[in-house]
Amino acid sequence: MARRPLRIPLPFINQPLPLGNAIARVTSAVGIKPCGACKERAQALNQRVTFVPATPPPAPPK
């Protein structure tokens, strides 16, 4: 049975961001190219931890 990822609220994001994707973005930004093991690690981290907005985004005006 798959477990739900740990959800960590952050006030400065506006959509969910899995941890593996966050790390991949940072390492790519500093010039580190991902290898096969990096992609597997990112996928495993994505299943365990997700950053979510601290408050739901406001509804668009009608």
C-alpha cells in the first residue's frame, strides 16, 4: 500500500512542489547534470515529501 507523501506547508509557493523536483531544480541551476541515479532518487523523494502552499490560493474574481 502506497503512503501519502509528507506535506510541508511553505508560505512562499503557490502550487505543490515535490522534494525531488525541488532538489533537481536547484542542482540544475548550479550546473550539476542529473544521472540515472539522480532521477531515481528524485522519484523516491517525490513519493515521500511534497511542499504545499501554506494557505490556499484566493479564488479568481467572478
